[in-house]
Amino acid sequence: MTAYLLRRTGQALVVVFGVMVLTFVMIHLVPGSAARASLGTRATAERIALFNAANGLDRPLAAQFVSFVQQAAEGNFGTSYSLHQPVSTLIAQRLPRDGVLLGLSTLLALSVALPMGIFQAVRRGRVADHVLTVVSFVLYSMPDFFFALLLVAVFSVQLHLLPSQAPQAESVAGILADPRALVLPVVTLTLVSVAGFSRYMRSSAIGTLAQEYVQVARSKGLPERLVLRRHVLRNSLLPVVTVLGLSAPTVVAGAVIAESVFNYPGMGLLFFQAATSKDYPVMLGSTLVVGVATVIGSLLADIAYSLLDPRIRYVDA
Amino acid sequence: MPPLLEVRNLTTHIRTRRGTVRAVDDVSFTLEAGETLGLVGESGCGKSMTGLSLMGLLPPGGAMVGDSSVALDGRELVGLPERDLRRVRGNDIAMVFQDPMTSLDPTKTIGHQVAEGVLLHRGCSRAEAADRAAEVLGLVGLPHPRERLKDYPHQLSGGLRQRVLIAMALANEPRVLIADEPTTALDVTIQAQILALLADLRARLGMAMILITHDMGVTAGHTDRVNVMYAGRIAESTGTDRLFHGMRHPYTQSLLASVPRLDQDPGKELPTIPGMPPDLTDPPGGCRFAGRCRYATDRCRTDEPELTGSDQHRYACWHPTDGPLPPSATAAVPRATEAAAPAVHDRPLLEARGLVREFPVRGARIPGRGRRVVHALSGVSLELAPGETFGLVGESGCGKTTLGRLLVGLDRPDTGTVTLDGTDLGLLRGRELRRRRRDLQMMFQDPFSSLDPRMRVGGILREPLQIQGIGTAREQKARVAELLAEVGLPERGAELYPHEFSGGQRQRIGLARALALTPKLIVADEPVSALDVSVRAQVLNLMNRLQASHGLSYIVISHDLAVVRYLADRIGVMYLGRMVEVGSADDIHLRAAHPYTAGLLKAVPVPDPQLERAKLGTGISGELPSPVDPPSGCRFRTRCPLARERCADEEPALRLFGAGHTAACHFPLQQPLPDTPAKAATDASA
Amino acid sequence: MAAFVRNRRALVGLGMVAVIAAFCFIGPLLYRTDQVTVRLDLANLPPGTGNPLGTDASGYDVLGRMMAGGRSSLELGFAVALTTTVIGTLYGAVAGYLGGIVDAVMMRVIDTFLAIPGIVLLLIMVSMITPTLWSIVLLLSLLSWLGAARLVRGEVLALRTREFVLAARMMGGTGGRIVLRHLVPNAAGVIIVSGTFTIADSILTLSALSFLGLGLPPPHADWGTMLSAGLNSLYDGYWWLVYPPALILITTVVAFNLIGDAVHDALDVRQQRP
């Protein structure tokens, strides 16, 4: 397993470097855009040149890239044009809040989707399977923002059950102290993920159920419930774990929408506001952080996979 | 007292989208304690479905219908509530499945999987179940069972996994063991070991056993009575000896006759069974075998024969035969090599010298341990005369497929050369190599993956001509028709897709494609091992006929010694990347010098009960060592009954045992010719 | 393809797509509306005679606008799916067929792009250039070919060890021939699946961009813009600005997903029983 993990980590480092190159290239895609964004579109050429010199934007690209990498490694992404705070501080404030939102909703989504997928696989082709299939298709096909606003319309505006705005507290503890306000954003993100995960689990479980070892387990006299729990669940989980790692970007995309609908002060909202105000340092800093987080996420998924699958765990033991 | 197991009027239907498949139709038999009943037939005849019906483990849509009855010790199992049935399953009746690679849960330890059934049925503690698991794993011959309880299935070889599966089935000392093709996925050497193990356990535990198999040799050696099944029904049912020597059903007769045997006269065509088994969604009226039967009359096509005869011998046939077919009356095909003796050619068609091929072990470059490699081929040489057929045999993992790929230029050796007609293939590159490919063609094993499913057969057969730029479009079309005729397929077959053909027909298409470029050599890698017995004979006959008419050379790679014996003039026996013995077919079969060759031959089951039972021992013990760390000296020494110290220290050289007969052994079974240095021996083998 | 025709789910999906396409492309010929002139005097009229589904804040007829919006949405979806499929198929097939170092490098490039969520890249791009229909098609394509390439590569990796590919090499077939004649046609199922899912995803992504205010600029209409504009006035009781576009948008996406899923299942069956 060590060899596998070493190789996998090596790949992840290559990808992190790639993400840096990509973000760096994007800043320089439109020359002078950073200055214009900061100084306004009517800024004079002299002021732009001054700005570029002050920010080191007039140096050769290679040199700029080296200092970009150096600064990024130190966690220095510059200062926000619009919020006038170090980007690293802004990100450090918001990242834990996303941990709460995305962690909760992913956990919830998995605990609904996995049993649902297996249930559908067992009942394949029967009424319950068809009904759940239709439900997950509709959920999957709904624009996230529409779904979120629909929930607000029903549960906040009509029924007055839940607040329409997410908790605004600074700290994680403060956010958790207001669970009612957390319900709608978490439910939105959960249900959107449930649809995708349960489809994967269903097709994976259908594949597992056709395996010979499932028949062997039955031939031992094992009740179906135990066959599912002991032999089908873990084997069907394996491909889903990989999908989970790959779905990190989708989850983040959902977060951008959900955070702007519910005004949840996380990375998604920060990024969105930065994009609308052309706040480049914030955009690039958060892109880099999100990219690295995604790489780590899929690396973690692969580690989980290798722990779940003894064929990888014991390959060179 | 009722028999241990009594099956009456068992009828199993499976509802599918295409209609209801009558997989098992009115099958009745009994089984007594301590006996082994064989269920024999080709794929799709209902033998596996009979086994699954007894276990109550039918696939979705499957059900036992009518007055089907399965009684264990007088207790009816059909219609029993699932709860009660589960107490029988794995406890009173247990099953061993075919494929040891897919039958074990990859995420659970073998200890867990064996103990699971014990825990379930015996209501004992976990520790007791683990003890029992270690005990049965020891019983089935797993070395150091207690230490291996924590092993995962992928850490074991196929043979050991099959032993684990048997241990799982035996854990609760069932009274009936159903073994569904338990050795089909294994090498002959391991097959012999597993079958001996099953026989020994049956005797020791006093179980009754149902052995489901398609292999007449396995049937001959390991059953007391046999039910021959055809198209879901029992065609013939009798004692094993009587079945082989006094069969009454023409199907049994043809089935036995179409199996190539080691003592077969290779000059004779194999008798074949024409056509295919009927579609069980709509079985024909009358006798189901009538369409393929040489004795069929109008009555067979309209009236269905009942099982008749005495209790000792029942058969369902209107025109019963009496005993086996006389030796084939079909005229012998003159073999190319007999017409033109190979010694006449001063230059071989193909010459391989000192081929070495090593593959790095996947993904495991651990710092400090260096690069680990699989030694697939370690210095193999061979020569092939024009028109000759060379057979390559050996257990899986011996390097025969790697050698085949090197010989046709699909892969390149690390060192060594392959020379075709005086041209070194290793020096050819790009366009030149692609042009040269027309002389070398390959016939593949799997008829389902060797033809592009998205191309029509006409396109498949034209493709080699298009690539090599041979002929105009019209000429190519004519050539396609010619090729189809040559392999016995209708011309309109060109318009069809591969999936519209049966396995045997696809294998013919594969052969036609190989012939399209009129090659000098065809390498056939396991050409018939994916086919049913009756179809196998058709393809083998065709290969022989085409060789004679085209003056082709073949290299036939097969794990089946009888197939190689039937096709080959000379045979090479491979072991762990080395050629251990080369000789004429008779040298190998009658005068084997290497103990490995002798053991391999002994392990091949022969379709003759007397011969099979007279065998002592199983041929070769143990399993193939890892090709990553092959044993020093003679690689076979770890499994050789004759091995001595010298075998570990010194690598044996090839020595000459007769004209063209060489073997590499320090203590051979035959007397070598005096003082022949290795080099001379290799040269003489030409 | 026989399995495809027999598949009811796929047929339902195809039927839905056909109806919606007819609505968007043939509908405007039968039901003519003015989608250019802003008429604030006719703004936010409830459904009634003349305007079966009412009018929006600019006084455009909602039914007519749904037709016009559907055209942009469908055209965009198809355009993205087409470019994506071509690029992704070639990239994936080449990576899978060549293997080794080339494959490793090509896959790391994909991993890099996939590491950054598509919407984040889109927002960055859109914040730098002014979006037009074609620039958005280009941007969406740049993001969606990654998934297609991965899928095709996986399929080609599995296919390239099949014996018919060896047979083609044995005849002297070149790499290009093997990729185009054998690998790509056999990966067709996967390619169709990825293409249909891409259409659905592109329509959804466009609507998300519209919601974030970075979608197609006016006077372009698309379902996402209509929906997000309507949602702003949901609490004013202008339900006709929300539910009709939502319904048609979701139905369209469901339809494409149904087709993709059905083809995917049909392929699975084939793989289980060769």
C-alpha cells in the first residue's frame, strides 16, 4: 500500500502545481485587467503603470510566477481590493464555516443515499425503484438555486417554520448554536447530492448483486439481510468512494449557489462577491485554496478506497 | 428407508424478457449416502440450474413449477418457507461453485468467510467458529491454516481459493455436496489435486456428492453413476462403467466420440455433432436431440421418448444404440508434413533463439528492494519447418502466451531473436513491419472478444485486405465469400454481425480472418478452449483440413494436451519460462523424458473409467512457484518427485534423447543419447 | 442499438425532447410574439386572453419568451455537447490507446482542470470578458470535455486489450486506424451517454450563471434568466414568471438525463452478459 500511496501523493503534488500554473495564467490572461479592476475603468495609463510597478506586475512572467508560488506557499495571496483585508485572513475566517456546511450536508447525503441505492438495487424494476428513480431524476435536474428558493418560499415565507437566512455568526460554534437557520442550506445541499450518490450506489449495488460471491453467501444459508450488510454493502461502496472524491468540485459549485441564496458567509459567497466586484486577489486566492482542497479530497477518497479494499492494502505486504 | 436425496419431476422455468426458458424439464433421480452422481452435458443443458434448484437459489424470475419435488431424507424441500430452507442450505446441502476467482468476497478474510457459515448454523462462539474454520482449511490441504485465517482471497492462488471454497462448503459437514464444475477454471495439475481431494473427503465424511461437469474424463474418474443431460432433460442415466462402454443414447455416444483423446489417432477426423442445442424458450416437439442425431427418424421428430429401461440403466430414445461408435471411419486427412518431410527443408520457416522477456511487477518499486520483475521467458528457442504444427503446452503462467506474442511480433523480446524466412523481425519497424505481418497471423481464444462487435463479418474479413492494400473492392468482396465458404459459413454471413453467430461459428470467422492474407504461419492461442465439446471437434477438424489445403504452419498453444496431441507434429513443454522438453508428439506422449511432462500427462483425465481409476497419485503435487522468484537450478525441482541436491545447484542443459527429442533434466525418465552437448542438441531438434 | 429502441425509459426521454424541440423551434412560427420591444405598460400581466401565460417585467409574453429562451438553451446545450464530445473522445482515445507516460501527462492535465470547480473557472472567465452566447458555449465546452475524455479513456483502456484490437495490429493496422475504426466505435455507447449528460449539465450550468447575474446578456432570452428574474418577484405573487420556465427547464434536463441513464444501463447489461 505504501507504494500506492506514494505514487498517488506524487500525482496530487503534480496536480497542485498544475492548479497554480492555471490560476497564474488566468490573472495574466487579460493584461492590465488587475489594475483596471482596482482603479476603475477610467484610470489613466500613468496610474496603471504605477499600480503595476507597485504590485510587481511589470516584471517578467517567469519571475512573477516564482514569487507567486513563494507567496502562495507562505499563505500570502495579497490584499483584497474591495474588502481591504489580507486574502489569507478572509479565507481563514470562512474555510471552517464551509467545513460545517459541506461536512454536514455530505454526511447527511451519504446516510440517505447509500441505503437508498442498495434498496433500489434490491427492488430493481419494482414500483419503489421506479418512484425513487423519478424523485432522484427530478432532484438532480433541478437548478440548485430554484430548489433553494422553493424551500425558502415554502418553509420560511408560507409556513414561517424556518429562517430564510443562514446563521451569520463569526465562529463555528456560533453557527452551530443556531441550528434552525442552518436547516435550509444544509437540506438544499444534501438533497442535491443525494440524487447523484444514490444513482451511483444503485448501479454499483446492482453490479455487486450479480457477483458470484453473493450467490455463495446465500448458499451458506445466510439471510438476505446479512448478505446485503456483510457482502454487498462494502463491495458496492468501493466505486462510490472514488466518485465521492471526484464530486468535490460539484459540491463546491453547489455551495457557491447555496451560499449566495442563503447569504451564508462562506468561501462560496466570498468568491462570488469577489467575482462580481472583480476582486482578483480574492478570486485567485480562493480558487487556489479550493483547488488544493479538491486535490486533497480526492487523495483522501483514494486513501479510504485503499483501506476499504484489501486488494490494494496488501498488494506488496 | 427413503434415499438420502430424491428428486422427482423437477421442472424449473425462468421468466426472461425473451420468454420463459424451460431450463430443467421433468428431471428425476435419487442419490444415496456416500455415492457420487455425475450431471454431464454441454453448456445450457440445465445441469447447473438443476444444482441451483436443489439449493433453492434460482436467479430472479426462476421458479420450480408443476409437481417438482426435492426430498432430503424424506423431507420435502420445495415449498418450504425461506427460513427453514436457510437451515438446510449450507448445513445439509452445500455447494462448491465454478470460478474460484469470483466466488470469494474480496473484502473479507478467508477465515471470516469460512467461519461465517459455522457461526450461522452451529450457534457457537466466534472463537469456536474460527477454530472450526482452521480445522476445515487444514482438512482441504491449505498449508498453515491457522496463520492464513487472516489472509484475503487475492493473496491466494486459484487452486488455494478453490480449496477455501470447498472448506466453506464442508464447514458444517453437509450430507450432500453439489460441486458445479469445481475444476473447470483450474490447470490440469491442480484439477487432479482438487478432484482427488473431493473424492477423499467424500469417503472420509460419508457425504453424497453431485458432480456437475462437461468433461467426460472427469466424469470417468470421479463418479459412480451419471445422468447425461440434454436440453433440460435427462437423456441417459446409468452407472459410470456402463455409460462409457454400453451407452444407449446417441447423444452420449457422439459426445464421447467427439472428445479428442491422448490415445487418439491424429490422422483421423474427429466425429462431430452437427448443429446446436435447441432454444429452451421454445423446445422442439419430439426428441430434443433429433435435429442433431444421426439415427433420427420421423418418429423422433414428433413423439417425445420417455425414459425407459431398467432401474440400472434408463435412457430416452426411440432408436437406442449399443455401445460406443467404432473408431472413426472418416478418411484420414493427409497431413502436410507427411507429404513433405520436414527434414528436407534446409531452412526453417520460423526460428526463435534465446528469447528472454521480463515484465516489471506492477506499481511495486519499493526503495531499497530494487526493481522486481516477472521472468515470463528465460531463454527459449524453437524452430518450425514449413507446413509443420508445433504445440506448446504447460500450466497457466508458464510463458506460453508470452512466447506466442513474441513469435508473431505483437511484443518484442528483451534479448534473443525471432527470424521468419531469414528476416529478423526485431529489426523491422513501422511500415515494413506492418507489411510483413501478412505472413504471420493469429487465432484467438475468446470468440466473444476476438471479433469487433460493431463491424459486420464482411467488414471484419475485408479489413486485413484493406490494410495491406490487396485487390480492388470487388476482388476483396469475392475473397470474403471465398473465405466464408472455406470455413463452412454461408455467403450471406458477410452481412451479419458477430453476435448473430454461435461461439463455434465465430471461431471459424476468426480463422477465416487469419487466412485472409494467406499467411505462412498462424499462431493459435487456445483456439478451442472456450468452446463446447461437440463444437470443439468441428473447429479442430477444420484447422486440420485448412492446414493440408494451404500448406500452413501452426503454432498451437493450449493447456489441453489432447488438443495439442491431435493437431501437433511436434510438441514443446514449457515450465516457468523455460522449454523443458521438445519432441515429436509420440516422443512426448510415449517416451516423455522430463518428469514434468510425465506428470502433466498423468494429470489429464482420460474418458475411460478403468484407466482413470487405475491411476495412482495425481501427477504433480503443489503449485507453480512465483515467476518473480523462480527456483534456482532446475525450476521444476520444487515439485519434482526425483529432485536431488544437484537440481538446486545446477541448471540442467537440454540433452538429446532421440532424433529431434530434447529435454532439460539431470535425472530424466529416459536414457539420453551419449555425450551430446546442449548446442548440438538444439541444432538437432530442427 | 436494438436494446436502445426496446428501452422504454430512453423512448420516453426522446419523446419529451422531441416535443420540447418542436415547441421551441416550430412554436414561434405558429405563435408570433414581440420579444424585442420593451412595453412597461404591459408588464407583469397575469395569464389571460392574448397572453396565455401572462407577461414579464419588461412586458414580454411569457409563452413566447419560453420558446425563444428554449432555443438558446437547446442550441447551447447541443453545441457544447458536440464540441465536448469530439474533443473529449479524441483526447481520451489517444491517452487510453497510447498509455504510459503520454497517458499520465494527459490525465494530470485533466486532473488539474477538474480540481477547480467549473463554476469557479466560469465566474473568473465571465468576470473578465463580456459573455455572448458563443463565448459561453466556448467556455462551457472548455470545462465539459474533461469528463468526456476521462470516460472515453477508461473505456478505451478496457477495450485496447480486447483480442479484436490485437487482431487489427496483427493485420498491420496503424494506431490511427485502430483508434478510429475499432476503439471509438466501440466506445460509442459511453460517448452518447456522456454527450446527453453534457447537454443536461450545460443547460443547468447556464441557468446557474444567469442566476448569479453572469448569464447571457439581454436581449438574449434563456430559461435560466427567465427563471431567476421571475424568482425575484416570486413573493409579489407573479407565479407565472416562475413555474412555467422552471417546469420546462426541469423537464428538458430530466429528458436528457433519462436518455443518458437508459443508454448507460443498456451498456451495463451488455457488459454483464457478453
